[in-house]
Amino acid sequence: MVGTVSNAVILFILLYFAVIFGIGYWSTRQTRQMSDYLVAGKRLGTWVLSFAIMAAIQSGWTWLGLPGSMYAAGYAPMLGVMSFGAFFGLAVCYYMLAVPMRRLADTHGAMTAADCADAIFESKTLRILVAIAVFAGSTTYLVAQWAALGQLLSSLLPVKYTTAVIIAFVVTGAYVVGGGMLASAYNHFFQMILMLVGSVTVFAAALYAGGGFAKINAAIGAINPNMLNYYNPNTAFTLGFMWFWFFMFWFSTVGQPHIGVRFYSVRNIQTLRWSLLIAGASYIIGCLCAYSGLVTRVLVAQGAIPALSHPDKALPAFVAYFFPPVVQALIYVAVLAATMSTADSFIVASSSALVRDIWQKGLGKVLSPRGEIVSIRVVSFVVAVVSALLAFKPPTLITLIGAAAWGGFGASIGPVLMFGLRWRRATKAGAIASCAVGLIFGFGLYLAHQLKLTTWLKAYPEGGIALAASMATMIIVSLLTRPQEKKIFANFSFARKSVASGTA
């Protein structure tokens, strides 16, 4: 990827590792009990929360997959992610979860997605179903993240793929196993700053290299006029696909366990007042780097950059074409930060599902405060080791399940939390049925498509279909079963309390 700039890249990567090790050491010393490990001791401020959420969302796909999609399809992927899709999904997530989950952290001691589901519906069956979804999706997604980090580091450093995976495991594991959510959140703050600086730098350079929006659009229109639209019938981003994609992003973000649980971690509800605005702005700025994919398509057509062997090489090709070695190194560290920031989130999610949701709350095992923190650290270490070993040669099934995780989380967990917190008529039976349907459809449809067991799924994102099925199941089953009185609504109204009140 980087060719002759390896010395500059090595220096920047070592500096980056030194900073996150330092944050990890400090966080580990601050982490003394389970609540410190899982919800950062409820001490996060507005900026740290906002950047931590964005860093968890903006994985390496933002830097490699999204520019590649724009290279292949034009504006449709960026418009889908930045405007109608993920940005509104983020707003829905904040509205549905932020205030209720922060209140549950005080009234019920909630720390996980399964804690929230159990507090609403008082069902151990539902708790275990949610925990299974979190563990299965997080662990397999983690394998994919180790593999991505291995590929990235092996292209940046003079090491083989397996050595690169080990380096990624040692660095990430060193801070997250010790410091948990606290280490993750403050490292995400640092990583998001790197990503924002890198994204703005790449975007400005892309505009300059392409001669401005007007010239870039004219050149793209000459290549393929459909690339200027918000959908492209000549690619996977057809009109039908885009609408299902919008729907999936609007409501799937609610079900992502590595995102929603961060609302437990803020100091108080007042902290949330400006968080959505900060998070939304940083999300848009963080995605600007994807514009390099469009400009790279123009430069390839003009012969300035050789034809790419794969669309995902668009951003690296542009960076190598435009920037001097030192700036290239900075950009590649930003890509590394984006990929690593997602991996640590899933280590915490996986271990919390096993220790707190299944072992303690599901099976009723009692642990002392010291036993809790020791157990969660040991399980975090084991999850990290096993998933990293699997990443040496990822099994096909695990890779497929990991790739389906976003849609699977959204379909199995999203409707349970969304309807449970915002619709009084939702019932325990509806939640259990919805979660089960989401698990089966969310992961099953993707597997069926990838294993070529069906062909009709090609035109639509499987996660959107699974989410629609899960939401419909929640509504229908709830309406067909006896209404359930929920104790959480007797304590306070989630829907009408003002964020501005500042009360928890």
C-alpha cells in the first residue's frame, strides 16, 4: 500500500501505539469494578461520548469500503450513508435510547443491551436471546476486524499477515482488557481526532486534484451519468436497494450493542444535550474522505492513476498519487485508528454478554466485586485470543456471520429496545418473538445469499428485510397478546421527560 514511505509510516504507527498504550495504562488504574469496566463509571463528558460513538461506528469500511463504493457507483453510497441513511439513523438512536438508557443506568444499574431488555420486559429468556445475539455477532465481527487489521498492518509494516494480526491483538488487547469501556472511550476520542483530521485532509486534496465540484461532476457525468444520482441502476445501488438501505440504517443503529450501551456511560442527562449535534457533525466530516473514491475514478479515466484491481484500493491509490510520504503516513494511521476503534468495542460487548448477561443475570451466579472485574478481564482476554487465532485463517461460516452482524444486531435487538422503551403496548411475547425472528432472518438471509441458496436477495440488503420482519413480528404478536404492565413506566415517563431538565 505504502511502498517507499514505510519509515515514516513506522514512526507514526509507533507514536500512535505509544499514545493508546498510555491511555490504556491510565484507564486500567481507574478501573476497579464492573461498572468502571462496562460503563466507564458513568463519568464520560459530552465530547468524549460523542467521539466515542462515532469512532465505534466509523470502522475501516468508511476509509476503504465507502471510497471504493463511490469509485464504482458514484454519489449513491455517500448520499445513502451521510444523508438519508446513517445520519438519520443516528438521530433515531439518540431519540429512542439516550435518555431512557441513562435513566436505567441509575434506576436499574443497567450496563448492557440485555440489561435494558430485561428491565423493560422482565424476562430471562429475552435476556439470554439478546446476549446470544450480542455474543455471536460481536465475536464473529471481531474475527473480521482482526483480519482487516492484519491485512492493513501487513501492508503498512514489513511484517507478514499473521504477525500483523498478533501486533493488532497485543496493542488492542493491552488497553481494552485492562481498562474496558473507559479505555475504549478515551482512545476513541483520540482516534476520532485522527480520523477527522485525516478525512478533511483527504477531502480537501480530492477537491483540489479534481478541480472543484463542477469539473469533477462534469467528468463523472461523462463516464456514466447514473453516477451523479442518488441511486445507480447499473450497480448494486438500485432504487429499491437504496430505499431498503435507508430503512435499515434509520432503525438498525438502535440495535447496535457497541453504540447504545455508551449512553449508560455519561455523567448525567444534561451531558446529552449537545451530543447528537457533535456526533452528527463529526460523522459527516469523518465520511468526507470517501469523496476521494469519486476523484480517483476521474483520475483513472484521465490516465493519471493506473486502473485499479479492486475498487477498495481507491483511497490508497489517491493518497499515493497526491500526498508526500509524511502526509501519507498520517492518513494511513487514521485508517488504522478507524479499524482498531471498532475492534475494542466488540471485545467489551462479547465479554459482557458472557459474564454479566448469561453467567450472572441469566444463570444467577453470584460474584464478589473483585470476582466480577477479574472474570470480565479474563473473559475479555480469552475472547480476544480466540478470535485473533481464528483470524489467522478465518473460517468461511464465521466470516459470513461477522459480515452479517450489523443487520443481525439491528433486526434482533433494535425492535426490542425501540418498541419496548417507546411503545407501552409492546409485550414480553412480542419481544421474544421479534428477537428470535431477527436472529434467524438477520443472519440466516445473509448466509442464504452468500451461500447462493437463493437469488432474489441480490436486489435488497438482507438486514433491511430482516428488520422489517422483526418489527412486524413485534407489533403483531404484541397486539395479539395480553398487555403487559411495565414497572419502568410507573417510575418515570421516557417519552416526555426533557433532556434539558438535566435530571437522571
